[in-house]
Amino acid sequence: MLTAIIFLPLLGALLIMTQSDERTIWNSAFIFSLIPLGISFYMLWQFDVHSSHYQFVEQYPWIPSFGISYHLGVDGISLFLVLLTTILISISLLYSGGGDIEERAGEFCFFMLVLETGLLGALLSVDLFLFYVFWEVMLIPMYFLIGIFGHGERIYAALKFVVFTMVGSLLMLVAILYLVFSAREHLGHITFDLPMLYGLPFTQTEARWLFAAFALAFAIKVPMWPVHTWLPDAHTNAPTAGSVILAGVMLKMGTYGFLRFAIPLFPEVAVEAIPLFMALAVIGIIYGAALAMMQPDMKRLVAYSSVSHLGFVMLGLFAFNIQGFDGAIYQMLNHGISTGALFFLVGMLYLRRHTREISEFGGLWKSVPILAAIFMVVMLSSIGLPGLNGFIGEFQIMLGGYLRIKLATVFAVTGVILGALYMLWLYERVMFGPITKAVNETIADLSAREIVSMVPLVALMFFMGLYPKPLLDRIEPSALNLLSRVHVAEARLEQRRHQTALASATSNLTATQVAAAAVK
């Protein structure tokens, strides 16, 4: 099943390249994206909510002499990210076929489906070599999507995206190689199999360097402050579908990487790094929100809001308690849905006016009531209104963060307030007030295709906001399993600190006794 969900989009991409009729290409690409979507819903239905282990596992020897296996599996952490990926790819293809992409439809659909294969492969890999292959595969189609189908400085944005990501990827590759050769010393053979690599003993120095290499690769992808600078350019210049997938799924590969690799492989270093990562997360929350408020371009505003929202996810992760973990995973899904929907809406406005400048709009509520109503729901979802999806994740993150470091959470609340301000201000400037540009009086409201594209996302916002239990039931066992590794590491660190303090006290006592004896 997992092989099918990964490689059917690739098969579709290859078949599409044999087609010449544009409508056939769009229809074929959409149908091929619906098959993985159907499989992901079947996986959700069949998923054992009580298990914290990988399910639907497939494992075959691939390159046995190097310890590489074709090992796939899904757990509560990756399950909903897989579902989110298949939903957003299908909606993106449906939307893009309605006029957003006017030329080279075959190449666009090819890159979108290859991108889906890369994303799903990375989420479902349980072998580090396999993960790295899919991690690199997903960069290539996104580079072409931005570089060919983007706007403005698209080549610059595409190159910047690749350079930043490649730097992190190469450091991660070095760390992976060190990791697997260390396995030979401790296990007697080389292996890339992730469960076998968990728990390998390293010296403190080794573990810190390896964690740093993984963490930098994933921090760039998140993107965390100060390695976020590629994001606004990539978002601003990418086509609408590219921005949706970038914000909706690719940024989550960074936070997913922390959950799946950096934290469980090196839990003691992760615990030591709590103050650093919580500080960076809070800076990102406030910095992203402050810059979002200053942007005259709607897309750049949403891009900077992503820096702020992903800061909340990192805050929840490094709280290292179940409230923070649940909230972080839930918020990863929320951000994919809400920000993906925002990029769709900005793309719809751009399609009508060929501008994203906020000052070019105003009073649209009268001209496009359906778009305005959906925009309001999405905007309220993004700022975390109770009853919508954003509230659940942010509340849990705040609770988890407060239990870990109260001061960090107090500062993070500033980001919530700023987030509400810049989104409400954006909505007021675009939708309310008098119509100052004559062209805004006659622009068309949403088409049937655009409404169909937005309905699933709006429905998910209400469902996840009103009834989070089915999702949390599936997330929590895997989150608790991961958390147990962290708690063991915390206990070891505490014991080591206690022993060090005891040894120091004993040493001081002995020195005092010697000095007293000398006086006598």
C-alpha cells in the first residue's frame, strides 16, 4: 500500500508526458492525484489508534552490503502529514487547471506529481538512506516550479531556495554517514535502518556535532530564525500551487525531521538545547509577526506569518511534554490547511487584478461576497479563533510551553496578539472601506472550480476546530513513545548533574579535611 501511494504519482507523471492535449493532461494529473488521496483515507480508516509503532510496514533488502533496506512505515506522527500532502496536491492541481497556469501544462503537472512522490517518500521512509534520497528528490521539482512557473525574480528565488536547502542537506549527509559507520562499531554491521540507530551510544562531543548537523538541515527547512531568509523570496515568486505546497507541506519536513530524527537520535543533546531552541522559536514568532505587519504585498505578509506560526510549532516541540508535542503536530496540520488556503485566496485575487499590493484593493466585500466570506473564515482560522482549527494547536502549545519555560510562553503570546492584528488589518484594508479603484467594482467572484477547491479546506478548519479527538487519538500514542525517549534522557542528564555535584562537594569536603589536619 505504501509503495503504491508513493509511486503512483510518479507513474502518472511519466504517462502525462506522453499526452499532448492540454485538457487531457489536467484531467489525467488530477485523477492520478486522487488515487493517493483515496489510499491515504483508507490508511486513516485502517490505522490502529492504540499502536505507537509503525503500521502498514514494508521492508525488503535493497543494498544489503551497505545495510540499506527499502523500509517504509507510517505512525501517528506521519499519518496526517501524508493525508495533508495528498489533499493539497489534489486541490492544487484542480485549482491550477482553471487558468492559473496557462502554458506548459504538461511540465507543470509532471513536476507536481514528482514532488508528491518525493514528499510522500520522505514521510514514509524508515531507512535513513531512503529518506535522504526522497529528501533530495523533492527539491528538484520545487526548483523548476518556482523557476519556470513563478513570477518576478523567480530564478533568483529558486536558486536561493536550493542553495539554502542543499547546504543543510550536505551537512545532514555527513552526519548520516558518521552515524551508520558508528553503528558498525556498536552493532557489528553498517545499517541505515532508523529503529536500529536509535539508542546508539555517542560521546557528548560526537552527539552534539551530529545533532547540530541534523538540526541545521531541518531548521533551514522549518524555517527558523535566522536561517529563514530564503522563504519570503520563494513564496513571493512561486506560482500559487508552489506556494501552497511549500507552506502546506515542505516547511513541515523541517519540523517532522526534528521529530523523527534529530530529537530521538540524540535526545540528551536535544534536552540540553531546550533554552536555545525555545529562544530561537520565540524570536521567530515575534520577528515573523512584526515583519508580516509591515508588508505591502499580501503574499509576503503570509510568508512572514509562516515564520511566526512555525515558531509556535518549534516552541511546542522543545517543550518536551505531551501537551507541547500534541500541539506542535496539530499545529503543523493547521498551518498547512490555513496558510495553504490563504495562498489560494491571494492567488485568486492576483488572477483577477495581476497585483498583490494591498493598497490596490479595498471594499471588495461588495464585489466578491463569496471570496470575502471564505477569506474571513480562513483569516479567523489563521489567528486561532475558538471553534476553528488554529485554536486547538496554539492552546496546547501555550500550555506545554508554560509547563516547560514560563517566560518563553509569555513572550510568545505577543506573537498571537500581533498575528491577530496583522490578519485583521489585512482583511480590513482588502475587504472593507470604500472602493477606491474602479476596477475593483467589476471583478468576478469565485468560480465553481475555485469554490470546490476551497470547500474541503474550510470544512477541515471547522472539523479540526470542533472535533479534534479522532486526530489526537491517533497522534498521541506515537507522541508518547517519542516522549519516553526524551524523558529517559532527561533522567540520565539529571543523574549526571547530581553525580557531578556530589563529586564536587566530596572533593571540597576532602580538601577542607586536609587543610584542617594540616592546621592541627
